Amino acid sequence: MPITDILERNCKLYGNDICLVEINPEIKETRRVTWKEYELMEPNPVTHYRREITWSVFNEKANRFANLLIQRGIRKGDKVAVLLMNCLEWLPIYFGILKTGALAVPLNFRYASDEIEYCLDLAEVDVLVFGPEFIGRVEEIAENIGKKRLLFFAGDNCPSFAEDYNSLTANCSSQTPMIALTDTDDAAIYFSSGTTGFPKAILHNHESLMHACKVEQNHHGQTKQDVFLCIPPLYHTGAKMHWFGSFLEGGRAVLLKGTKPEFILDAVSKERCTIVWLLVPWAQDILDAIDRGDIRLADYELSQWRLMHIGAQPVPQSLIQRWKKVFPHHQYDTNYGLSESIGPGCVHLGVENIHKVGAIGKAGYGWQVKIVDESGAQVARGEVGELAVKGPGVMTCYYNDEQATSEVLHDGWLFTGDMAQEDEDGFIFLVDRKKDVVISGGENIYPVQIEDFLRTNDKIKDVAVIGIPDKRLGEITAAIIEVKEGMHAAEEEINTYCMKLPKYKRPRKVIFADIPRNPTGKIEKPKLRKIYGGESLVAAQNKS
């Protein structure tokens, strides 16, 4: 069943129920604004603190955009890119694309102009829908990209090089277009995060999207009454596929534009959120704000918050131990996945396995997993190897890249590039990215293990361990450390703390600097290697 059928069903069953809420806490307007009020207001909707739409309006907006695309010649198999910040328009536009049989192509909102153009060309995009935050970047390349594709602007004061999405869709039919869709039809192209190089275009079909819905609902038991707080960017599979569990049940979601601890807790409190997916830095920031006394939990209504889960990156054991002390009633889960496996859930811990915090878990609903050596043979339990997964959510291919596809897809198995090991109880622990393993004097060193240890230091907010060139050993480990606000740490102090580690795991260099992370929370290690591996450490230290 194509995922668009779920939207049609929700519209019929729950048409008048609020399905999406957008909150922008940076704006000091607290009056609630409904979609109908918003439509009658003067331009500049971003000045409003809160907006909401119902399932019937969601479906109507999706149909109007679908019919506009069809009028303009978009057909099954064409591609429509979405370049928007999180907003109420995002998901209706996404589902409108799917209803035409075209492929939705979400773009990272951090892309520079040249990256936008690269991705549009790689995915052979026919239409670009972009928001007001991207006018400057799109204008730089408009002459090139506008020659072979339509440009729609979703916002006020449409620039001259694009067409006005709002006025065009207002005059389109709100009826569902009668386009036949099947599970095997192509549905979406997502781009890899680019943490190991330039983004690859990842092709998924409708079966993948539906499987993501089923996986998330099976793992976290969403009901119609649950309220999901969505903070990460919707262009990424992680945020959207976690929302899919609520979507499947017709539950409400809240799109929060802001990651400050007080914004998150205020949204949970006022919107009665029950499920919150956090990235590691946001969870750390909440706990640190509580420890400093910047936040008083008594100021918020949080009793309904039942589940906090984390994904997109390795989760420090110490973080969850701290979290459970502050929020003992919370269920906790972690999910592992890749955009190539339609996001989170191919491996998951499970709320019943809190005693195994630190593991990513076991095979998720409908998934198979194995750990293999360089030849592809399964390794013995306890040995380190590459994690491979298999299931209905595995990508079709890297679009227009046969070589890259052949490197990671083997007999239906997706080789993830993540090194892992399985314990005596069958739980899988991530060791590191295959490309991030440091080989020093012939010894394999896994940076994640060192990072997890260093995060147990109360002064350390964030840490990244990388390999840097060394004439004698080939590589040595360097720990880039971000210290908590208001605290100070010295290199000698860190070296003393690391005496608890085996000698070969102790960082050979300590650098105090900020840790760059992408919008989904992953450490940008290529950027760090470029800075600290491509110039003298003295110069790097001086810059920091």
C-alpha cells in the first residue's frame, strides 16, 4: 500500500482533528493562530508564534500541490525537490509530490549554492520548491537551474526568478488526483549526510516508506492520543520516519523551530507532548541547564512525557544514566539506522532493555542483521566486524551511481560501513565507522570507545577523536574536546584522566575546540581531519 493512502484514511477518519502544529519560540507572539485565521491574515506568516492545521486541510493542501504539478506536466517518475526549513507547508508539499507518482527529493537546508545545484543535477530534478531562507542561495544559481526545471517559491514576496506557490495552489483543485501507485514504484530520493564525502542520492520506493511507518509504530507503540515533538530537520529520514509512527495512527505532531532547552521543555509542557526524539547534544544541553539551575522542572508540566529516544549517532552510556536520574519515569530507547535503510529502526534497543544502555540493540521489526569480516563471512560473537542489514527498507540503489551501489549492496544486504560487535546476549554495540578507525602502529583503535570514556568526565561537553598523520606510527589519535560552559580543563588534567584507559587507547594529542556537528547531530569528522590533519597542531590550537 502506498503511504499516500494513510493520509487519505486519516482525512476521512479524523478530518477535523489537529494533526500538525508549528511553533517558533523565537517570536514573542503567544496567541494561537489556526490555519484558517492564517489564510485571512496579512502576509508575513512567520511573525506568528504558533500555527496549526487539521488532517482535512493537510490532505487538501497536498492535493492542491499535486494538481498544480500535474497541470505543469509533472508525471510519474519525475522528481520534485523540497528546500524548506521545518514548517507547516513542508509535509503537505512532500505528500503532494507523492500523490502525483513523482519522487520527493528533500534537500539539506545547509547546502551552499553549488551543493544545491549538484544535488538537483545528480537526482535529475524537474521542480524545486524553496522557502524564503534560501532566496539568496537559489538566486546565485537560478540562471543555470531555471533553464531545465520549474522553480516554485513557498513564502511571501516571491522573487522574480520563481513562481508563487501560494497563489498557484490556491487556484488548483483540492480533489485527490487519480494516480495509481504500487509498493514497487519509486517514491523518494534522500541524500546521504555527506560526513564521509559529497552526498550520494539514495533511492527508495513506496514499500520502504510504509515499512518505516510500521517499524516505528511497532517499536514505540504510538496511539492516536500520543503527541510527537519533532525538532530535527524534516529533510532527513530520522525526523520524518519517527513521525511516521504517529502518522500511521492519526496522532498529532508538533514542529518545534528551536533547540534551546527551555524551548523544548516549554513545547512539551504546553502541547502535552508524550514522545520526544532528541539528538545527543540537545539532551546534554537540557541536563546541563538543569544542573546549572537555569531551568526549574517545577515550572513545566511534564508528567505526560512517556518516551525519550535518541538516534543518529552513538549514545554515551553516561548521558542516559544522568537522564534517568532526572527523569526516572521516562521510557528510553535508541534507534540505529541510515538513510540507506530508510532511517531509524533497522536495529533498536527496545524500551524493555534499559539494562543494556550503550548497545544499539537487536534487529528491528522486519529486519535481519549480521556482522561480517572483510570477505563478507559472519564473524564469531564478540569479534568486531562490519554491520550489515537486510529488510523491506533497504534502498533500491544510489541513484545514477552503479559503482557506489555495488560496493554496499550484496544479495539484498546493505553493508553499513559501521564496525560493530555482538555480546553474549545478542545485543549489538557500535564500535566505530569503518572509515574512522585509526590504525596506529598496526593496532586498530576505535575512536567511539575513547569518546564514550571521555564523556564520563564532568567537565567535557562534547568530544571527537580522530586520527592524524604520524611519521613513525602512520597515525596517532587526537582528542578534540569541547569543555562545558563556565568550566576549564587543561591538557595535563585530561591526560591524567585517560590513565584509566589501556595505553594504546590514550589520546596522543589533546586539543580544546568546538565540535562541529551536522543538523542530524553527527560529528563532522572530515572537517576535523582537514583542520587538524592538514596543518600543524600549533596553528590549529592558535585558531581555537
